[in-house]
Amino acid sequence: MSQSSPAPGPPQIPVIVLAGFLGSGKTTLLNHLLHRSGGSRIGAIVNDFGAIEIDTMAVAGALGDSTVSLGNGCLCCAVDSSELDVFLDRLAQPAAGIDVIVIEASGLAEPQELVRMLLASEHPGIVYGGLVEVVDAAEFDDTRAQHPEIDRHLALADLVVVNKLDRAADGERVLGLVRSLTDRAAAVVPATYGRIDPEYLFDCRPGEERLGQLSFDDLHDHDTAGEHEGHLHTAYDSLSFACELPLDPRRLMTFLDSRPGGLYRIKGYVDFGPYDTGNRYAVHAVGRFLRFYPQAWAPGEERLTQLVLIGSGIDAPALRKELEACTSDAPHADEHGMWGVLRYVQGDGDYDEAES
């Protein structure tokens, strides 16, 4: 029995909040992403705290007119969600060709407020892409003593980049401490000079057109000279899962609700078979945030489930077995089976987070 679902909307641009205390390396990380974007076009909202927009100047050369500077002040105090939509609208216009937007918060911003503003946004062209918190490993103990709120920030983060690990005398202790302070849905990635793989945050577009729905196929094959110096930022795992059998929506939601710590990102397409014969469902999960997008099957299109999972310290073989256990060859659908999925379809309710 096919269950009706909302018509798919236009593609949405992920908006990533890049936060961290002063000097943690946010601008360095953003510049690294700009130079390793693989052809994806990044738009940035840079929030300097000070009259001279140093951070904006640092990234403007790479971004040109894809930069929005908010100047002197703290974004989470200076604007509300409707005003933020105005800034986002400039970058989200289809003519701009932006693939991902990064909000580089000031070192004094409150990440929770920025995330709340994005989740309250009514702009149809964007979707929350996660909170990235950057930590200075060499100064972490002193920063935490002076700013105890960092514990709260880490608990909110979807991805934590422990930067400047090469300067820390006891980096492994710092990494362990940071992991103990994060939500178990978050991934903790060690780094030097802000070097993390951009695929953690967004799809790097290939230099030429290719067939296939997922642009993640050669994640490990596009190494650039110097990109993997030190190999600290490569401490992640990925799993590609493809299946011809439909997935049972209840089993998949159980899997998503109990996904392990460090499984930072899930993306791809799900075939729910008899539960919705007219649509596949694009899935976008980052940390605790989850969203499904129904999309009509094209005539004659092969009906497959295709997923990519990315995380730090994940057990890929175990996850594959769990996904295989979500498959179903039942010819008929339970009329209530899609309720869990539809909670996370835009327009079927509020912005929900998949709590683990």
C-alpha cells in the first residue's frame, strides 16, 4: 500500500556553523576548505568581533563576492533569525551557484544561539549542516579554565576539530578529554593547521561530470600533494552501502535513533518499497540532525538504496550488518510504518533532531 508524501522542494544548501574560541584556528580551517573544495563553491558569512575585519580580509580573496561580512559585533547578539535569512538569501540565490555556506562565528559567539537561528530559519533554500567546534589543543586546559562554557559548546557540537595537536605536549590526553565532553553523536577529529578532509562537511564536486547519484565514490582517491601531511586529519572511516532490496522504515529509524558515537554524517537515498512506491527518500543526517526529502522516481530508474556513512572510530562492518538487517522483501506495507520517517520530512512538522 503506497503512502502519500509531500512533493519534493528545491535543493537545499547546507549551512555549517564554524565556532571556537579566539585563536583556535577557525579562519585557518575555513581557508583550508576553500583551497580543497574540489570544485564546490563555498559561500561564507564571516563575523569579526572588532572594527577591522581581519578574518573577512583573510578569506575574501578566495571567495570574492561569495563573502558576507557582518562587521563589528557578535552575530548571535546582533541579529535574529529573520535578519539572518536576509544574509543567507544573498548566498542562496540559484544564480550564485553556491554549494555550501559556512558561518564563521566570532570567537565570543554563543553557538547554541546560532544553531537555534538556523533551525528557526524560514528560508526554503537552506538546511542546517551542523555545528563544527574548533579547539586549540595546546591551550585547551587554560581556555577551559577561563571559559567553562566550552563544556556546553562541545556537548552541542556535531563535529569537533582538535586543532594544533602538534603543539600540545600531551595530545592524546587532550583528545580523550574532549571526547569525554562531547555528545556521543559527535565525531572528534585531530588536526594540525586546520587540515580536515572537506568531505566531512560537504560533497566535493568532481572536476568533470560523472554518472551516479553520489559524488562520494572516490573519497580516498583524490589526494593532493601535501594534503595528507602528518595524516592527523585522516582519522575517519567511511562506509558505502548499496542494496536492491527496499528498507523497512521502522527498522531504519531504529538504526538511526541508536547510531553509534562518532557516526557524524549520513547521506544518500533510500527505497522504502511498498511503503511509498512513487518516491525515493534522500536522507541528510549530521550529528543529531536528521531530514528526509521525498523525490519522485524517474521512469525506468533502477530502484536502489544508496547510502554513505562517515565517522570517526566507527565499526564499518558492524554498521553494514545493521543496515542489511533493515532490508525487507515484504510485498505489503504497514499503514503506520512511515510515521517515524515522515516526522523528519520538511513540512510534516517542526525541525526535529534524531536524539540518540
